[in-house]
Amino acid sequence: METVVYALPFRLFSMLVLAGWSVVIGRKALIPNAFPRFSTRTMLGISFLLFIGIRLLYAQNREHNVDTSTWIATALTVGQAEDPLYTLLNYSDGRPLAVLPLALVELAGIPVDYRLADLIGVLLWCLTFWIFWRLLKNYLAEERALLLVWLPILLLSTVWKNDFASFNSENMGNLWLITGLFWILRGNTGSAVRAFAIGFWLGWLPFVKFQTVPMGLVFGLFAAWKLYQTRRFVKVFSLVGGALLPVLLLTLYYGSRDDLTAFWGDYFSNYFVYSYTTEYSDLSPAERFSPLHIARYLFQSYQFPLYWTGIFGGILLYGIGLVVRRPVSLAPEQKERLWLGGIWLIASFYAVLQAGNNYTHYLLFLLLPGLLVLAVLSELSRSSFNRKILFFCLLTVLTQASVNGFFRKPLDIHPGEPLFQKISAEIRQRSQAEDGLVLWGYVDRLYSYTRRPMGYRASDTFWVYYPTSTREFRIKEFLSDMERNKPRLFVDVLSPRISLFAENAFEFENFPSIKTYIDRHYRLVKTIEDVRIFERKKE
């Protein structure tokens, strides 16, 4: 099957299908009664089916991105846990709600592999885009809203860069954000209960992904401002109270388990150090936000520069047109949406750039705010000018999708794959399905390969050995988890051939307390090339 779908004739056929459907959607945006006379909902459904179908055809059951392996490791660990809630909160790298969909599938007894994780990610995108389309059609013609939603679908159907296309925390992050915005713009803050519910929903964003907090603050402040305008002060307090409740609930939960230090360290201080210091990035704050750095970040891969050109170029052209043509005065609601979209986009750029690490999956947070600004500007512009800009956007994104489809190729097989298989076979032979596994190094895929649960709250030990101000806290946490869980196997995979961030200085023997613990409780039972497998001694 892989030989067929990656053959040039099939790739050309899939590109032709997407191009043909793009023409249909573009024509419908201009002439709503044009053939075929499908309803907009039907056309949106067909768009989703094309998206799902193409991604399924090209889905491969191998690691796209190390983060996907991290989430699979968390999900299978939750699925086997005696206390799934505690495990989800503590073994999810501070992002329990990001991994929740995979964990629920595992709890239902369905093993999650890379192909299934990709499908779940695509379904989450479909739900996100459906909500976004429902939001846009309140202000635009349904057909034009469909065209705008089709643009990111085109990109995500064809992009195959590992760090941009695989399941990751941005899937749930974008869904959580757009759901909150949809409720706010639909006027669901009218009663104290609804205001509280909106705040409660936004208050969970730090536990989806800490990076979403700036965007959540923008939405929360916008909702509070709307309430303040109408002098509904009690409802402002309801909104704020709802937003604070998730943190309060988890504080009480961790306090009841005498584990507040872990809550603070895993969820807040760790990500503060990651985002607001130079311990994980050498870039200074000025360098992180420089125009040159932003341009390099957006255009670092040939698989999406034309998409950003289409979206941000369209915004720029709309802006120039509005200034030159001097449109009629804006209604207050239009001004609100324009300001909201612009500030959301700025906050998203801030969130993406702040940490100083150019991981391309962060850019997924720019998809929706860019489209919202484009939609608001489209709403304000005259029809003839609108058609030209929308045609420009569709043409550039379709060109990008065509380039991606033409050059699409299978994922490279990791050079260490034979060694992965040998290690996995040995782990399965020496342990049972419920036996805990700890990997010293950064090779998260071995949890997926072996289907063994995590014996330490992280699927790798990067946070433990990497030299930062939180390392001493992480070492204590590591030793505490090792003693609590007593994992059957401890595997030293810190080999440059298979592990990320593999340096001699990071060997576990260089950390006296960890070396002492391993020497006391584990014995070396197997060496496979430069990988060592230790088994826990009988006590």
C-alpha cells in the first residue's frame, strides 16, 4: 500500500482531487447557487472526509515526532494505572488535558499506536474547524466561512513535516481555545452561571498546555470587558471565580495528598524556567522577538511558507485596501472583533516565540487567529476587492499544498531502528505488561514499542539530567518515583545513536544519589551494543 500511495501517479491524483475541490469551494464562495448545489454543511462534511481520508492513506505506524511517543507513553500508563486520575495528572508532563483523548482510548481497552494517534489528532482538528466555521458564519456568508476553513485543511492534509503534522498538545490547545471563544462571542456570558462556566473552561488552559495561557488571558479579559460595559459587575466576579477554580481544585487535590511541591514544580516553575530564562535557549528576549528571527521561524521549511504568505499577505492587502479605499465607519461589534482578532494573533505570536525554541508545532497556534483577522477584514471590505484577496489566499495555499503533495515521501526510518527492536524484544522478554520501565535518556518510542508503563513520571529523563535551576528538584522527584513505583527495568539508552541530548556528562553515574540508588537496587543483566539493561533486585 505504501508503494502505491507514494507513487507519483497517486500523488498527482490526490493533488488533482484537492485542487478540484478547492475550485468548487472557491466558486461557491463567489456564486453561492453555483453547481453543485450542496448545502454548506454538506460541503464542509466532504472537506472533512477528504482531510481524514488523505491523512489515513499516508499515516504510518512509526514515530513522526518524539512528542507523540511521549503522549502515547502517558496514555498507556494511565490505561494500566490503579489510580488513573493521579497518573494522568502526574505522568503527563504538566499537560493532562492535552493527552486526555489518547488516555480515554487506552482506558477503553484500545491500544494507541502512532497511526491511531494521528487519526485522533485529525478528528480533533475537524472538531476545531467545525466550531470555527460555526463562529465565522455568524458574521460572514457560510460559503466564505467554508473557504477560510478550507485553507488550513488544505495545508494539514498535505504537510508531512514530522514536527508539524503529528499528534501533539496543540491539537487540544486549539480546540480548547476556539471552544471558549465560540461561547464568549455567542453571548453566553449573559447570566452569572454562564459567565462562571466560561471562566471555568478558560481556567483549565494551563493544564492543556501552559503556552495557551496568554491567549486564554486575552479571551478572559475580553469577556470581562463585555460584562463591564453592561455594568454586570457580579458576573465579572463569577467569570474570575470560575477561572480560578481549576487551580484551586488541583491545589486542594495535591494538598490532600501532601504533594503540593510536585504540583508547583511540575506545572508552574518548570515551564516558567523554560519560557522566561535562557536555560533552555541561548536566544536573548530581543533576539526571540526580532523580525528576522520571526521570518526565519515561519519560513524554515518549504512545506508551509506559501501558507503564511497567503494568510498574512491577505491580511496586509486587506489592511492597505481599507486605508486607501476609506470604508464606511465600523459598527461597534466589528471593531470589537477586529481588536480581538488582532490581540489574539499578537498573543499567539508571543506564546510561540517566548521560549526561544523554534519547534514548528508551536506555529499551529497561529492558524486560527490569523484566519479570524482575515475573516473580520473580509467582512469589512467591498465585494470586488474581497474576491481578489480571497482568490490570492486560496491560490497561494493551494500552491503550497501542491508542492507538499508533489514532494511527499515516506518518513525516514531511524538509523537506530534495528537497535530499537533488539532493546524492545529484550524488555518484553524480561518483564510483564504491568511492569514499570524507566529509560535513562531520551528515547520515548520504546514505551510504544514495548507497551510497558512508565516507572517515572516522565517518559524520558531529560528534565533530570539537563543542567537547569530545577535539576535538584527533578532528581529528588526521580528518586521518589523510583522508590514508590519500584520499576522492574531501568534501561540506560543514553547513546548518541538513538537518544536526543546524549552527552557523556549526562550519564547517570555522574549523579551520585542516582548512581547509589541504581547500584543498591538494580543489577546489570544485559548489554546490547552500548545500551545497558538493569533489572531490579529481589527485596
